[in-house]
Amino acid sequence: MGNIGVTEVLLIALVALLLFGAGRIADIGKGLGQGIKNFKQGIKEANEIDTDAKDDSPKDEKEAKPKEA
């Protein structure tokens, strides 16, 4: 139990086609693709912001705190 074969996948695809129709399935696929693309772009932007923040921070503690006289 738990193994899905070719026959089961085809049966699920046929049921989905009957329930939603070809146009609706295409719209769902397009939306899913755009969602994945936006997610990857968000991760990339977050990494760039994180990298920029690390570049702006002082390299060691001497630079972080000015020396008091």
C-alpha cells in the first residue's frame, strides 16, 4: 500500500479532467507555476537583503564600538 502506479496516476488525471475541465486545469497549472516563481524570487531577494546587511556590518568588535577616551 502506498505505491502509486501508472494506472492509478492516469485514473486520477482522468477524474481531475472530468471534474475541472481542460481549461481550468491549465489555469491551475499556470497559477501554480507563477506561485513557485514568486516564491523563488522572494527567497532570492531575502538572501540578497541578508547578504547586504552582513556586508554593511562591522567586521570585528573594534569597529562596532568607538573607543572612549
